[in-house]
Amino acid sequence: MSFTDEGTPTSKVEQGIGGKVAKLESDEAELARMGYKQELKRDLGLLQVKLPYDVALGQTSNH
């Protein structure tokens, strides 16, 4: 049997639920990272398309 920080016992069911919640939170964090990376790739792709177009029109960036 396990005990919480307060010293009260936790059941196997409570431990299992806690593990599933931690796994879901981990999965959610991974999906968020993947989504963020996908957005960065999309933005980079848009920049790569836009920059040659601007150069072809004779427009310059003030970066």
C-alpha cells in the first residue's frame, strides 16, 4: 500500500488513475510541442515563399 504526502493510504485504483492522468498530461504536452514545431515549419515555409517573391518585385526588407 502507498501513502500520500499527508500520510493517508492510497488505493491501487487511485494510483492507476494518477498514472493515467500523468500519461495524458505527458501526451498533451507532446502534442503541444508537435503543434508548435509544425507552426514554426509552416511560418518558415511562408517566409521562404514570400522572400523570393519580394526580391523579384524589387522590394527589400528593412531587417
